[in-house]
Amino acid sequence: MSVYCATLLDVRGIQGYLFSSNYLKENVGASNNVHEAMDGYIRYAFRQMRYKTNIRVLEKPLEFDDSLRIEDGSIDAEVVYAGGGNALIVFKNSEAARSFTRTYTREMIKKVPGLNLLVCHEEFEFGNNLYRSLKELLRMSFYKKMNRRIDNDVLGLGVTAKCQSSGLPAEYIINLSRGESEKELKKLSDVAMKKYLSYKSGKQRLEKIIKRNGYDIPDNFDKIGRTKGENSYIGVIFIDGNSMSRRKEEIGKNAKNDREYIQRIRSFSESIEDASIDVMKSVIKELIGCIEKKDSEWHFKDMFSGCTFRLYEDEANNVLMPFIPIVYGGDDMTFVCDGRIAVSLCKEFLVKLSSEKLSDGYPFYACGGVAIVKAHYPFFMAHLIAEQLCENSKKFLEDEGLKDKMASAIDWQIIRGSRSKNIEDIREREYSIISGNKELIFRPFFVGNNKRAKEFENFVSMMNNFSEENGWPRSKVKGLRNMLRDGKDSTRTYLNNYGIKLPDSKNGVYRNYIEEGFYARKTPYFDAIELKDMYFSIGGDNDDSLRD
């Protein structure tokens, strides 16, 4: 029986590469570089080697011809899947695999410096061995990561300038200003410069998914979450699919042979990408449905309350969309948007993802974390906190008895000044109760239709009842916030003095909380008061602003 070679391409430290800069153009460019590492540079190496593969057209984005199979002897290499920072390729022999690797890594070093790549090879006999080989490749990759040599490079001398993005020695000076009268010079390292140069391709890739239709894509964090004289918060959203590793393992265990495994794992990977892109298009349609022109200015309108905020317009009076995807097309996604729509936007993604069925027949359940921060807050830290919040959501599902995480959940945090990297430290410091050991944090929440108090739609229904029409002017809400910090007794006294009860949701799931604010040592009202001014719901009429 013929011996083939399975090759795993694994990009390591993606988060550090993608989010280390506070310049949005570099973040978008870095994301495009990671995408190209698992697409364009693979195709480039195949073209250089003149290999016959299962890729339909090597000059175009990856698309596979399922009729071309490595075991038939008609091709030199078969890409099983590629995307999300890793790829699995089966070569006709180990020499073909190593020749490809030399060409591929040489191009990567030249075009994408700073992106760490691990390559592992494993020979196997085609039949029923590929899944076991992949497990061995993943083990080898992990071992290499843990035991890689740490290079102590000289990062600069007394006569060198420092890159303003990466801290590495600067090799370029570029002019960021559009006009000639004023020059905004920026020093960049080779790593940062390659990200910056990739921005244009990254933006074009976005525009293939999003029709601009009069709305431009922002290129600066300040232009996403800022209304003159009002708001300067952005939302960093991280969404991660639930139990994806387990679902991939089930595919491997249940496949009858290598060919069935290739077909099933490829279909699963493609179904994730299709669902992710389709949901992003759908959410952006809803987002655009909330944008309206009012008194010659463009506004975002909450379709529930009617409240609005003004959108950013550039020097050419182009209105900028208050949202930009950074990482998309896989089971983990990162978006940046205006802080006022961040929680609602994340919720919409989770709802729509859970309505999509993947190729294994189960819904695309996911969890989300939202960090709402000032526009100049370190982006890497904001994303790290969003990841921790997403992990909180997953732990919440486990604590609720959903070990397979076949549900969706959301957690968020508004950060007004803290620079801590640990969400638990932030919450322990800012959400402590003066008297008694009670919880001011009620979140995370389920995302889906049910009658539980820990369901997000019920929480929003209760939050919207904090209004003057219901006897809750802003001054009274502010006083309640202080009483909640004191605990149940102070809250009950405050309510009795005013002769009022706390708001409930439409279906009455908070009836146990309305008398004293707390039940089973927890309260949902502190979350509601904190989020209320930072929550604009998206929805409304869709338009045809996206490509089919």
C-alpha cells in the first residue's frame, strides 16, 4: 500500500499578531495576512512547484474539486481543509511535502514577518489512518510550541528609532496624512509595515461581502465609536463556537475510512465558513436598517425606543458604518463596533448562528464576550478581556448543566478606567457589596427564547421598564444603584420610602426580585442600570445592501 504524507500548517500566536496594534488599518491588514497564509501563499507554493492539486483554479481563492483525490494518483497534493490559522494537506510522499514546505515558508518569511508558523509532517498508509495521523500532528505541534527556542534578539540600539506599533526597530517612515500641508509621520517596523500594506487587500476582501451602498468602512477606532461631544466608546466582540473540537473528533471517530473522513471534515469546515459569512451579512442588513438621515445628518435609530445617536462622517461627508469585522469566516470571530450597539450586535450574531445547522446536523451554537472600552484603550487588552468574557459564558453553560454547550450565552463588561488584564480582578474590585456577601453581577445570560430570569431577552424587557413613564426618572435610578451596593436591606428601605417596586419583564420572570432587589443572593438590576445607557438595539427593515 502507498505511503502518503499528512502535513499540518499551524499559525501560532494569532492573537498577538492580530491585536497588538491600536491602528485599525494594521489590524485589518494583519487579519488579511493570516487569511492569505491559509489561502494565497498555499496556492503560490503549489504554482511554484507546479503541483497538481484538488484546487480548481490556483489563481483564485480556494475552491476544491472533490473529484480529484490523492489516492487515485492523479494529483500531487490534496488540501483537506484550510482556514482559521491552520491547514491539513495530504501529499503523495514526504519529499513532495518537504519541497512544498521550503517554498511556502520562504514566501511567508518574506511577505508576512512576525507571523509564527509551525509545520509538522506524518507519514501514513491511506485507508483508515488519516484521523490518527492528524491527532499525532496536533500533538507534535503542541510539543514544538512548548519547546520552541526563545530568541533574544537585539531589538534596537541607541541610534535606532522604535516602531510606534510593535516596539521593534523602525525601518520605515510613512506619512499618514492625506493633505500635503500637514504631515503626520509614523515610524514602522517591517512587521507593522507589512500589515499596513495589506490593509487595502483586507478592505477589498470585506467589500466583496459588504456592498458599501453609500456607507464607508472605518479605518480608525476613533471613527467607530465617537459622536461629537457625546460618546467615545467602542465594543470589541469575540464569538467562539461551542464544542467544535468535540464535534470534529466525532467526525473522525465515526468516519468509516480516510476518504469519508476527508469529505466529512471538509464539509464541516465549509459549512462553518458559509454559516459565519451568511450570518454576518444578515446582521449587517439589520444594522443598516437602523441608519436614517435626520436633518441632513446620519443617525443610528433604536427601533424599539426611537432613541438615536449621530454617526461619524469623514471630511468628504461619507457616513461610516459603526461596525467592522476583524476576524470572520470561521468558528471564532472578532468584530469592532460602536460601544452603544455592541451587546445587541453580539446577541443578534448568537441568535442567528444558532439557527444555522452545520454539516454534522447540529446547530451552530456559540458564546460571546463583549468588552466596551474607550476608543484609545489598548486593543490587545480589550480583546483579551472579550475572550475571558466569552469563556465566562461557556463556563456558565457548564454550570447550568449543559456540558455539550448546546446553547448560546453572552457576557459583557463596560470598562471606564481600569487597565487590568483580568476580568475577575475588575469585577472583584468594582462590584463588591458593602454589607453582606451578595452578587451584583447577574450575567452571563442565555441567548434564546425561554422563560428563565437568566435569558437575555427577558433581561432587556426588564431593563427597558426603567423609564420615567414607569416611575423611574434618572435621579431615582442613580439612587437605586447606590442602594444596591449597600445590599438588600438598604434597597428595600429605599423602595419603601418611595412606595415603588422594581421593574419586571413582560413575562414576569423577575417577580421574586421586585420587592427587595435580591433573590438567592443575586440581583439583575445593577447590570440593567449599568447597561441601559449603553444599549441600542438593532433591527428594523432590511435593504439590499449586501451581495447575494
